[in-house]
Amino acid sequence: MKGTLAAYLTMLVQVSRWHLIGVLIVMVLFSLTEGVGFALLLPTLQVAGFNLAGQGEAGHYAAVVSKAFVAVGLHPSLILLLGVFVMLVGARTVLGQMQNVWTYAVQQEVEHHLRRRLYRAIADANWLFVCRSRTSDFTHALTSEISRIGTATNLAVVFTGEVVIGMLYMAIAFALSAGMTALVLISGALLAFAFRGRTRAIESQGEEVSATNKSLYAATIEHLQSLKAAKTYGAEARNFSIFSELSADVARANVDGTRQQAIATTWFELGSVVILAVVLFVSIQILAVPPASILILLLLFARVMP
């Protein structure tokens, strides 16, 4: 498994080096705009009339941000802070568009590379191997399975960006309340550990989806190629029965896969809500975290937990 992952990552870097670098840079800038936007929430609350004096680290960081504006010759008024926030959202939107396009470019480059590589391997394969293999299996691998790898690549790149943003948010959260943040992280780790069985079930279901789609693809190609012969010998009903059963298997596997994911999502969301409720209670009753800090932390945790 480790060797396969290392080979995949090596291929990914070789095929899409420049687009990956571009995506990484855009991800960092995207994270910075979002992080600065969250940092502006505290001084915006203060300017809007929310008294942050005596609010612990929240008041301290609001004062730091306000002094930073004064240092560059700007008075932190409500109009200024909202204007900066709007510009940040605009920049974040543009960066998000660039990230989506370049991520999709990485996906297409990977699919193109693997498709050419697989086709060359099939063309250069041993004659006996080719004779023993079904053409439909090759076709399915060159189309459907390569597309699934491309989609997985896209998700992996997006997930990397989410991890970068999550780390930024956790750094902000630790600065506001290390105790509350540590409690959330520990609880989240326990929740993920509790769901490891559900994750394996989803993985197994994914393998079944792949196998049933492969069988349906093979049957479709073979039945269409032998359609004239089937009509000659009156085998249309038999072919239709086989095709119908395989189609039903694919539908069942896909529904089961969606059900497994929906169940996992439901339980994870419920677990997240319970964790946030417990953390909120402990933070207020035991850790005595100031209300302003709790407000910002709840926004951060709600963004990070998914």
C-alpha cells in the first residue's frame, strides 16, 4: 500500500508539477484571506459597539489588530473594516475560481497520462495475455476506472487545501483558547477513531461498485457485439435477462454505497454537535472562556469539523 501510494505521488508530481505548485500557492493565499477575514471579526465587533475589554485573548487580539491599522495610518472605523472585509471576500472568490480550474487541470493531466500509459501497456502486452483477457475489461479500465482515479486526484488536492485551512484555523483557535481547542481536537480524534469501522464499510462498498460496473460494462459490449447472432438464434430474451440482472446489481450497489455514506455523515454530524455542546459547557462552566472568544471559536470549529 505504501509503495503504491509513493508511486502515485511520484507520478502526480512528474505529470502536474507546475499546476500543483500553482494550486499550492493559491491555496496558501486563499487560506490567508480567510484567516485575515476571521481576524477582522474581533475589531469589527469592537467598533460596532461590542465591549471586548476584559474578554481575555479576544480583547487582546482586537487591540493588536486595531494598533496595526493605526500603525499604517488608518483609523479602524466600521466602514473601513467592512470595506477591507468585502475586498478580502472578493479576492477569496477569485482565488477560489483559480484553485478550481487548476485543480481540474491536474485531474485531466493525470487522466491523460494514465490513459496513455495503460493503452501502451495493453498494446505491448504478451499475446497470450491479450487473448485471455476481455476487450471490455480493457475498455472499462481505459474509460471508467481512469476517470475514477482522476476524480480521486481532484478530491485529494481539494482535501489538501482543506487541511491547510484547518491548520490555520486551529492556530487561531489555540491563540484564543488553548484549553477549549485541545478539548475539541481530542474529542474529534476519538470520534474519527469510533468511525473507523464505518470507513472500512464504505471502502468495501466502493470495491463492490467498481466490480458490478465492470461486469455491466462487459455485458453491454458483448451483447451489443453479438446482437445479430442473438437475433439469429432467438437469444434476445436470455441476453435481456442477464443484462437486467447486472443492471439491478449496479443500481443496488450504488444505492448501498450512497446509504453507507449518508449514514456515516449523519452519525458524524450528530457526534460533532454533541462534541461542540460538551465543549461549550466545559468552556463556560469550567474553563471560564470569555463570551467573545467562544463566539469566534464556535465559528472556527463549525468550519473545521466537516
